[in-house]
Amino acid sequence: MSENTRTEEFKIDGEKLIAKVKELIHEGKIRKIIIKDKEGKTLMEIPMTFGVVGVLLAPQLAAIGAIAALVTEATLVVEKSE
């Protein structure tokens, strides 16, 4: 991780997972989103390359929806650009 990035973690209920991911993406400056289960196991890692929006993000959101249906609690690790 470079000195111009920072990491934030959010504990979130599975049912609110998609809404939180969409909110974070809308805020911008996201480099990567990692979704972990409550034991800390990585379930999904989404690199947010410049220009990945809309239709290109739809498959990832569908996968996040499937994860949300399976977990009761998740941790979002968000790597942001400063």
C-alpha cells in the first residue's frame, strides 16, 4: 500500500452489504473493496480500476448479492486514494 492510500473497515449486516458497497463506490476514490466473513476469511476482492462503473460493475454487484444472502455479518475493507 502506498503512502497515498488508506484503509477503512466496516462491520455490516449481510442484508445491508450491497447498499454499503454502492454508497462507497458513489463516494469515489476507492481503489479496492474486500469482503470478509465474520471469521475474517476473504470472500471477495474487487479492484476498482479507473472507469469501472455501471454495466461493468453489475456482475460484481450480483456476486455481492449472493454473498449477502449467505452471511449474517461481513466486514468491508476499503482501500481509498488520498
